[in-house]
Amino acid sequence: MTRRRMLSGVALLLVLVLVALWLLSRCSTGPETVRVAAVGDMACDPDDPDFRNDTKASGDHCRHRDVSSLAVAMRPDVLLGLGDYQYELPTTAAYQGVYHPSYGRLLDRTVPVFGNQEYKVQDANTFTAYFGDRIRDPRGYWSQEIGRWHLVVLNSNCSAVAGGCGTGSPQQTWLAEDLSDNDRRCVIAAWHHPRWSSGLAGADSRTADLFRTLYDHRVELVLSGHEADYERFGPLNPDGEADPRGVRQYVVGTGGQAHYRPAAAAPAGRPVSEFADYDHHGVLQLDLAPDSWSWRFHALEADPPVADQGRASCH
């Protein structure tokens, strides 16, 4: 074999290797399954009168340390924080002294959703300073990939977002364009104020157009906090009616600050959830596979400790 033919063969092999690497990079879309721990409404104000009543026997308040330990024990790839991280005034000192020793143990894998507590400080600046580059857009809405899933983070503090949350707003327009461009089969969304709820605040119409946009693009899940309970709804259309192609919603406002029962039954006409737990703090575990997901709500000091679980497929 001549030197020229040898060099030609090496060059061809190099080209084939480069093509293979390029194809591999195009096909690689993340790990097969990723684990998400999702929860909101977390750390108590250090001046809260119940701050030291952090056992079930003493009132079951301010359980952020114990609930965060549930999340840490899951070894999640992502902590999806559903807003209201630090009560009541989210000062820098409170973040460092209360939130950081608890949920801050998962800071390097947290995806932070803007809650209403964060805006008790102008422009949510203590929140944005604490989470830094974990916040991909200071407006509070962006998208990113989690394993094989596409995640859209949205800001339901509609009076604080330029243009609000309605149809035609910058946020809703961005959401529709992002979902149109998405090529992933499975999509999960997260914002703070739940569209549907049987809790004290009830259904929140501010997010109605965002929910409709999710429905129009056949998004699987939306996760929220705000209500101090855990609640799971079946697939719903924008009018709150059962629909097999609808969006499923989980409310997980059980991060430790408080839990409470609604004052009265939900008004007639509201969707009825498939499962609700008003009595326990806890964390939702989601295992996101390429075309399906499973869920387990780990309830603190409950019997059984996994209060709700199941599995479903993507649209």
C-alpha cells in the first residue's frame, strides 16, 4: 500500500468518525429518565412565633428542614421550586440563615419559579441574588430541557410581569412560540399560582390564558404551589372539564411553612381533584421517562409515607 493510499484511508476514517460523532450529538437528547423533586411554600420567617414549633406534636409548623430532607433523600436530578421560598419578608439574612441550610442543600440543581413572596422585596432582588444564574431570565419565564422533557417556567405574578399573562402579552406570545418550536414529545410547565384549586385561594383566572396555551399545544403537566396543600387534578381542558387530551395539574404547596384545609367545599362547577392531602407537608417526586412519567407524593410522617402515586403516558 502506498503512502498516498494510506493517508487517503486515514482521512476517510477521520471523516467517518466525525460524521458518527455529529449524528450521535443530534440523537442524544438527555438521559433516559430524570428525577424531579417538586415543592413550593418552604422556609418560615425566622421571626415567626411558630418557628421553634417544628415538630408534629408542637403544632406541625415550620417543617422546612424535615421536608427538605425528604427531597435530599430522593437524590433528585432537579429540585423544581414552585415559589415562596422564604417567608415572610425574604431578606438576604433569612435566605442564608433558614432557606440555605434546608433546601439550599440542593441549590446546584434548583430550577426556581417566581412566587408572590419573592416580590415583597423590590424586583424580587434578594431572590434573584440568592439563586443567581439558576434564574435564566429575570422576567421569570424561560424554557430548558430536563432529560428528554421540555420544561417551561412561567411567572404567574401577572401584575409584576411586563404585559401581564393574558393572550397577546409578551409572556403568552413567547410561550406559544416556544411550544410551537419544541420538538420534544413530553412537556412540563411550572408557575406559582394554580389555575385550579380546592384550597383557600381557589381557582385563579389570571393564569387562564397560559393554561389555554398549554392545552392548545397538548402539554402534559403544569405544577404550582401557593396553596398550602397537595392536590392532583386529572387532565382538564381550559374550562376545567375532564378531557383526555387535557393538561394535568399538581399543586404542591407543602414545603414546610404551613398546611391547612380549605374553609369550605369548592363551589359547584369547579373541577374536582383526583386526590388531595390537606394534612401533611411533603414533596412530589416525578420520574420523567422519554414518553411517560410516574409520581409519588412523599408525605411527612404520614401512614403510608407515599400518600399518592401513579403513572401516565405523554400525549
